Amino acid sequence: MRTRAVRQWLLLAALVALLPGAAWAQNGRISGTVVGADGRGIEGAQISLEGTRLGSLSGSGGAFRLDDVPAGTYTLRVTYIGFRPAELPPVRVGAGSEARVTVELSTEAVRLGGVVVSAARRPQRITEAPATITRIDPTVLDNTAGNNWTAALKQVKGLDFIQVGMTSVAVNARGFNSSFNNRMLMMEDGRIAVLPENGLPVGQFTAIPKVDLAGIEVLVGPGAALYGADASSGVITLATKDPRQFPGTTVEVTGGNREYKNVQARHAGVFGNLGYKVTGEWQDAQDWENFLTYNIAVAPGNVVPMRENDLGENSIDWRSRVIRGSGTLAYYLGNSRLEFSAGASETDGVGQTNVGRNQLRGWQYNFAQARFTTPNWFFNLYRTQSQSGESFAINRYADALARNPTLSPDSLRKLSDWPSDGRMYAAEVQNNFSLPALLNSQVVWGAQYRRDVVSSDRQWLSDRLTGQDIEIGQVGVYGQVETPIIPALNLVMAARYDDHENYEAQFSPKVGLVFKPTEDQALRITYNRAFKSPTTLQTNFHIPDWTAVIAIFGNREGFTVRNNDAGTGDETIYTPLVPEENVTWEAGYKGVLANRLFVDVAGYYSNYENFLSPLVIIANPFAVTSGTPTPTFAYNAQGELIRNPAGLTPVTLTYFNLGKARIYGTDAGINYFVTPKISLNSTVSVLRVDTVEVPAGREEATSINAPNTKWTLGANFNEIGRLAEGFFFGGLTARHVNSYYFRSGINMGMIPTFSTLDLTAGYRIPRWNTSFNVGLSNLFTCSQMLDESGVGFKYNTTPGADPFRRNPINKEHECGFG
């Protein structure tokens, strides 16, 4: 392992050594003002210099400045919500000189998609991005119900949004969801935001308050060609506000039902070339209560059902509490920036997993980051850490209580905890440039290094076996070239090579054609290969005494299962885990019609292989079939019979690869501007299964766990109905989701068809920089009723079908508030 790590460091060092020396020639500057038709400055407009990474947002009074611009002639593009984008005639910049411009935006035009970064890792028009992508800007975030940024994801086309608590959600795209899902990669200001110990996105543990978000980009579909293993189904990118572009103080205070309380604050400023900001948030609420029943095996053949609300004093705390904050120091060198950031959060609450629920107590997440950005280079160095605090598994608590009914709650929690300390050390270098000799092709390339160091305090991961922290290293190199074959046709080619210590190297290519018949109209077709790597949990799980009769192991070396404990007889071999593969073809259209309507529609066909199974039983020495014992026994890669610390041969659970599936579907979204201040939007997604191949009894691994149809309708109102010195604003989102069967571990059942409505309304006083708003989530909900027996579903008895899948037996609905 150490040799592999040294090799990876040498590879990264060699790549950095190839970087050309910095040729700091004397450059120029572009400065100016963005104004509306009335001559008033527009704050927050996006300014970009085509063919470069140079970009900015207009500040107070619409002023902006681009420093360190190499001498030459450029096209300056300016976009802002509700206005037609403007492109200035060629702007000439001389060495050591300043070009001043005034950009007037027409108030008659509609909102376009604007500029995005995540599709190509460089700024580009959203209409030309070769992927399904949605950008959520601060205006939309302000008009979203609630003080959590995740609520804005309800309107993203192609995204499944699952509310699992008052303040916690789960998201997925294009099927194969689970209660422990890591198919969507989360990024924060260029950081990979995952928990190293289990591979899950940081999500609710983020250190970023909503008031500090400059925007969110959601890329739906495979993203491995540029982002690597964790981007099998898409990428969610959070970008925070720059101190120079967003100075000042913001405070938000929110209260609601179920004792919801939230306070957020942000302060930022600039002293000369030094910028700074500090942010903070405190949140407290009484989450929704519901209970599971666990079947606890006290001894072989003796199963004791136990409900969560019978677990004893203080066993479950439904209080959801979060405190988070961050700070940044930035030094501006012309249009370059050196930035140091750090942040942390601490969370209490209840979390869902495949095997039950976890009580989160003092779960901590923190990061420290240094990054340097120039018009063509990006250097990034960071460390993240996740610690479980005093959290514990409620299902293990139930088992411990059944075995030790006289123990105190504190003692039972100590028997049920799962201490974890996951650290990620990462570095990245990225460069972009143009190739005039190759039709002015745009090139982006980069290299990443990541090393995860994980400890379970020698309790539930393989560090319990080895006595050493788990260390896993990986190196990735990537590149993308966009070549205008003809003015209206771009060829996009991208690829990434990942070298991982736990499995064979992976190659992820992407090829696409983007046809642009007119400005802001584009047709595309793309081919992607992506992969999803096994997580640390799936390869290094190690609890031989999960209960007295159950053992759980990760699958890094493989297992053999036989029908006796003598090492002979029939055998079934489970090979070590390998990455899951996903090959997707996608065709789409993006465009602006009649200067008022933005349309984005895409169809896709995906082929999956080598699914990573959920945690499943591979051997059961206590099995009985039709009254006859049919035991099976698990052996490790060394041929040794697996026993628990008490010497008993246990029921053995692990992960393995299996199955194939082909799916296809469509994601579509529209945005229509009735006036520059009033917009309507809608999305619709359809998902269908072509074929599924999976061994009988293992259907959970290929469960779609997603609706076949879902849609949203929304509206945003900005600066309407002026009153005194202020104006009103607001928004609404109606959401409809078809019923679907969900199965992930112990979580099984039909999710009924439902429709719901969110509303927000507010009053803003620009002079005081103050807003008052009220938000209502799930205001009006319709859902399918159960039948008279209270069951509402029947087992599927169709020959060859999954017998555990249940179908709705009526179409009655119930509607109401809340």
C-alpha cells in the first residue's frame, strides 16, 4: 500500500513539474458599469470574458472590474436574471492600460440560463453546456420556502427530492436510489464534500449557511469524465459568496411550527486588497416522530420484536439541532485571488440507514482550505474531517436492551455506538487555455490527489482487525477539449483516468457534439462512461459480533460459502468488489424562444453493470427450509471458517457485485417570463425500465426506488406591488410524484402518489437592506388512501415478478393541509 501511495505522489509531482513556468507579462484591465434602461446600476450581473476563465459579478451601483487581462481583443458578455444578455463589440486591452465600458441591459428580454461552470469545469453558456444542468441563483434561493438551501432542489429537472426529516433531505437522479445513497457527488467551493468513512455526501452536515450561497449548480447524469468515481448519477456544486463582490452584513431570523427556530448571519468586507467574511447559523426544531420495529435475535431460534418507542429512557431524541459557521480571508492580486477558508458544523438528530436509524449526537464536520485562482490556473489544497461524536445505532441499542434489560440507558448507548473519525487530504491543479492552431479549441485539464484516513476506534471497520487506521489513496487526471469544427458545430471530447488503491484503474471517456443553429439554441448528443466505486464501508466493514448471531464484513478480498463447516461440499464464490459501471447515451436541446421562453429537454438511455449490492446475508448456519435444516457457512479469502469472538459460526452479511439493468427516460424544463419581474417554470421527468437481470432473491440491488413520472410547476415574483419604500416578492412550487415501490434494507413499502405545494412571500426595503418573508412547506398535500383493511397494497403474484413488490389496489386520494 505504501509503495502504491509513493507512486501516486510521484505521478502527481511529475504532472506538476510539467506545468509551464509562469510568464507574468504586463497585463491590462477592463472596468465599467452594468446599468438598466433607466440608467440605474444593476448589482449581481454576471460578467465573463469569452475564451478565458475571467469573470466577475457587478457590485454596488453595477460597478465591476476584471484585472490581469492579457493584452488582446475580447468579447465581453453580461447576463442577469430577467434581462437579455449583452455582448459588447470587441473590447481591446493593451498592456498596462485600462479599457472602460458601460453595459446596458434591456429590460424587455427574458431570463436566460446564464453562465455555468460545472459542466466543463470552466465558465460557459448554459445553452452550450454538453449536459443536463440547472443553476439556482440567490434570487431563487431567497424565494424558496424555508431557511435550508436544499428546498430549492425541488425545482431541479431530473432530480428526485425525498424529505426524510424537517431539515434533512435525500436526493438522487435517474433511479437506483437507496436509504444509503452516494450516487450524487457534492462539491463545495472546489472541495469534494463527502464523508470518508461511508462515502455519503456531506448534505446536512455542511458548514455553509444559506445566506452565504452565491449559487448552486446541479448536473444530472454521469459526471465521472471530469469528476471521478462519486459522480455516477450527477454533481451538486455549491459556490459561496466572495467578500469583494458581496460585502456587508446579512442577518436572517426565522421561526415556525414544531418549534422551528433558525438564525443565520454573514458579514463581509474589504480592506485594500484584503477581503474577509464570517458566517454562522443556529437551528433547532422538533422533528417528525415515527417508529420502527426491529426483530431482535436474542439467541438462535428466539426472535424478540422490539419497537423503537419501547427502548427505554432517552433512547431516541427527535430534536434536530445544528450549529455551523465558516470564515474566509482572501487576498486579491488583480484578477487573481489567494484564499484561506475554514468551517465547521455540529449536528444532533435522527438519521436513516439501510438497517435502521441512527441517533446523531454531536456529529461534527470541519474543513480547512487554501486555493489560488488566476484567469487560467486553479490550485486547491484542503482537508476535511467527519467525527461521529456520541452517535449510536438505534437497532443495536434495541438488541443490547433485549439482552441486557437491567443496564442503564448510558451503558446501552455505549454498547451501541459507532465511533468514527474520517479525514480526507486532497489537492488539485487545473488549467485552461485555447489553441488558436486547432480552430481556437478550448482546453481544460487537471490532476487530483486524494487520501482518506479513517478510524473506527478499532471497533467496526477493519482497523479493529489490523490495529491501524485505514488509509486509501487515489490519483485522477482529466481533460476536456471543445473544438468548433465549423462555427455552428462543436466537438466535445473528455476523459479521466483514476488510479485507486483498492481496485483496478478506471477510464471514463465522454464524447459529444453540440450543434448551434442560432445564438442561444443548441442541440447535443453525448456518450458517457461513468463508474461508482465501493465505499470504505463496503470494503472495510468489520463487525464479527454485530449481534450474538450476526456478523458483518466488507468485501475487499472475497468470500466462499459452503453447505457445511468442514470446508467441503458445494460452494458459492463471492469475488472482491469492483466498481459499478454506467454507460449513457444522451440527446438534448436547449434554447431561448421568442425572447421569453427558455427550454431544456434531454432524453437518455443508460446501461448499468456490476451493481453494488446492499448489505445482504450470504451464509446462514441456522437456515431451515420446509422443516429441514439447510445451513450455509462463510469462509474468508484465506479459506478459514468465519466465527465470531464467542466461537459461534454466525449469520454472515456482506456486499458483492451483481446484475445488469437498462433504463431510459426524459428530463425537461421550461422557464417563461411573463414580465421581467414575473417568471413561470415547470419540469417533468419520465423514467422507464427496459431490462433488468438479477439473480432471484437479490432484486433489492437493482431496485429503481424512484417514480416513473414526476413534475413541478413554479412561479417567482420579484419587485412587484411597491409599497412605501419597499416592494413585495414571492414564489410557489407545486410538486407531483407518482407512486413507486421502495426497498432498501429494512425500509420497504409503497410510496403513495402525492402532490404538494410550497409558498413564500415577502417584503423588501432596499434602503434598509431588510426583508420580511413567510414560507409554508407542504401547505396542501394530496396522497393515495389505504384500502379498508389499512394495508392498501397486495403482493405481486405475476409469474417471474418480484414477489416482495406490492401494488396499490385502489386509486382513491385524500387531500388536506399539512
